[in-house]
Amino acid sequence: MRLSDKLRSIGLAIILTWGWKRAVLALTAGALSSLAMAPFNAWPVLFLTFSIAVWLIDGSAAGRWRGLPAAALSGFWFGLGYFVPGLYWIGYAFFVDADTFAWLTPFAVLGLPAYLALFTAFGFALARLIWPRDASRVLALAVNLTISEWLRGHLLSGFPWNGFGYALTEPLALAQTASLIGLWGMTFLAVAIFASPAVLIDGASRGRKPWRAPVAAVLVLAAMLAFGVVRLAQQPTRMVDGVKLRIMQPDLQQDAKFNYSAKAAVMQKYLTLSDRASGPHATGVKDASILIWPESAFPFFLTKEADAMAQIADLLPKGTVLITGSVRAPDLPPGVRVTRAYNSIYVIDHDGSVLAVYDKLHLVPFGEYLPFQDWMEKVGFVQLTKVQGGYIPGTIRRTLDIPNAPRALPLICYEAIFPGNVVSRDDRPGWIVNVTNDGWFGISTGPYQHLQQARLRTIEEGLPMVRAANTGISAVIDPVGRIVAQLGLGIEGVLDAGLPAAIAPTIYARVGNIPAAVIVITALAFVLRRRFVRRKP
């Protein structure tokens, strides 16, 4: 049997599959698709799994109501299979305070993926609604999964984690296309490229030349790779003169970070580690012009602890500033008890004065606040951080003035995963500083995925990023996505590096998602024409 005949046989068998076997097949294809994300980056598996997705939608035509329920159900199982292994690490956070939260682990590990899978189900159903019978059905799937993924990234505060477009971010040359079309354009290309082998089963009955779709997909991949190679060659890493970074990664246990009694030990560890010599000629923090500590660095309100501020002032030599995460108490009248707080970034000078503050805008649901906070607290629920009333969201994203360095855009934790919602075109910074705490998620795939997504923001915007993690992966990334220096997951230490210089604003930084929207609308028009316009015999 020839390879084409064998492929056709497999495709037809999948199309004709029904019942529980169909659900298992979709679930398995989704689970295999998760291997395309960091740290595995095994994206060639998507040529198989997205082809299976096409065949499942082909086969749903046998169901009632034009196959919409069957397509949606296949999409749900595919999405559930994709998100459970991709997001299993969320369960680690519920064991930081196991006595309080461990019982919620199954709901988090299965509930969140089930919710996210609804978007995949919606994308499959939309695709089925306009499903043509020829090779353009690959574009129908790409258009509608891009729409559903965009919705996933925006509805109910949004959670675009592991968007399908991230499959095209390794090798780094492939990722450069994001400078033109961003994550959502990359998502369209990923689905269209990886689903293209599905049409090889069509034969003459559905098109004279079914091989054209996968050949076109390979050509697009080659063009992306060529563009990336040229762009990387034209954009070598350049450093900002006179800026020396020191990133401190303490690898602190999560229970210590929220235990006030550990105040002295935490502070001493930060001070000692920050001044540690990192090489034979290094003299500690004196070598740095900017010292960076991670998110929510202390189990106390930093600026309300005079002794802690004095210790920081003693640590910092003249000309060195500290950028640090910390919870921040709101401004209240004297004697009023503090019950809520901001998740913030401080810029602190060598004399202990606060030069700038940023309050996190995009809070994590169930981690930093609860939907319907008051009602849920009344029935006994608390968010993971146990801040009564939840954290207070900030009001504005703005750049921070840093002495003797370019202005910095602050991002706290997962604020870095939202494409197109990071840099203001009216206030372009010289670099992005991202403080985070991936210690919630242990030694798992989560921190690698977080780094992958933050890295794509640098390529989209043409800005370098400096990440400081409690643990996770601290890194210095140049404006085309090269990792200049990094500290690995679960490592305690300091990272000394220069600050890469920004490059000119990319097309994506200038016009946002307009190119991606044009691609999707054009593809949609083509599909609708193939589906609904009758052609002359």
C-alpha cells in the first residue's frame, strides 16, 4: 500500500469514528499537541494532531443540526486534552498551604482546562458552520481557532496561556514573524500550516491537486525561517552604555514569603545574596548600577518597616538603585487597619528614598482576587494569597524613570503574557522589567512556558526584557528574543549582565493586530466564497 493510500485509510477511519472512540481520539490528539509548548517545543507533532482535528470536523457532518454539536464536542475534548497536561502545574500552588487549599486541586487541574476547552469547542463549531468541502477547510479551521483563541485571551480578564501560536517560537528564527503579526497572526499561521496535511486524503474528488496545501505550508515555514535568519543577522545584541544589572534569585520557599515571622531571615538572605561576589573579579553589589529583586519579595509592607528600608540603604552604594516587588499598603488615615493591598514594584535609591511606584493592573483571578469577592468570602472561600478582600488593582500602566538608565516598563508576573496590551505607543520605554514569582508552581513545565511567552513580547515590541524571579527562570533577553543571560529553575544566585538596547519599533509595535486581522478577514472571505458561492460547472 502506498503512503498516500495508507494516509487516506487513516483519515477515513478517523472521519467515520463515532461515540466514545471519537472522544478518546480528540482527547489524545489534544494531549499530544501540548508537546509543542515549552520546554519540549516538539511542534512537528502538530502536523498529525491538527490533521486529526480537520478529520474530526469532517466526520461531524454525520451528526444532527449540520454537525455543529458533534464538532463542538470534538473541540471540547481536543481542548481538554491540550490544556490538562499543559496546565497541570497549577495544582502545585494549592499545596503551598495544603491544609486550606489541597482539596481544591482537582477542581483547578480539571476545572480551568474544561473552561478553556469551551473556547476550542466554539472554534470547532464555528469552523463547521462554514466548512467547505475542499482544501480551504484548513483555512476555515485556522480562522475560527484564531477567533476563539483571541476570545480566550480577552474574555473574563483573559488567559491566553499556551496560545497555539507559541508553537512557532522555536527555533528563534521562526519567532521573528511575531514582529510583524503578533501572537494572533502566529496562531493563524500555526493552525493553517499544521492542519495542511489533512487534505492529502482528498484525492481527485475534492480537488485536483491536494498536495498544494501542504507544499504551500512548507513554503510559508521556509519563508518565516528565512525572514528570521535575516532579521537576527541584522539585529546583533547591543548594550546600553553604563548600565550594569544584578538580578537576585533567592529560590525562597513559598511559605516563607507569606510568613511575617520569617521577616528577619528573608531580609538577611536578600541582603547577603545581593552582595555575593559572582566571579573572581566581582565585588558584589558595588559592580551594579541596578539591583533587581523579584515579585512580592517580602512577607511585610516594605516601606512601613523602617529597619528594612535602612538595611536597603546600607546595601546600596551611591549610584545604585533597587527595583523590587513588594506588597504595598494603600494610603489610609492613621490608626485605620490595613485589610487590602497592592501588588507593586518600587524603585528605591541608595539613600532609601522611593523614586517610583507601579501597582499591578492585571490581577490573577483566584490567586490575587476572587470573582464576586464579597459573596465568595461570605461562603468561606479565599484566594491563594489570603488577602482579605483581594488585592487592589492599579489604575494606570506607566513607565518608570530609572536614574542613569532608559525608562523602564514594569510588568508583574503574568502581565507579560498579554500581547498587544503591554507597551503604550505614546510612552515607549527603553526596556521591560518583569518581576515574577514562579515558585508557586515548583519544578514543572509552567515556568518554562512563562518564559517562552514573556520572550515573545520582546520580539513583538522590539524591546529588551529583564526578568527577576523568586524562582522560575531569571533572564536578560534582547529585543529579538535572544537570551543574553539566565539563571535556571530552582537555582539560588545572582545574575550579572548588561542591559540590551532597544531597537526601532516593530510593525507590530506600530500597528498592533491590524496585520493579523487583515490576514484572518482575507482568509475568511476566501473560505466563504468557496463555501457559499456556486461555481459554474
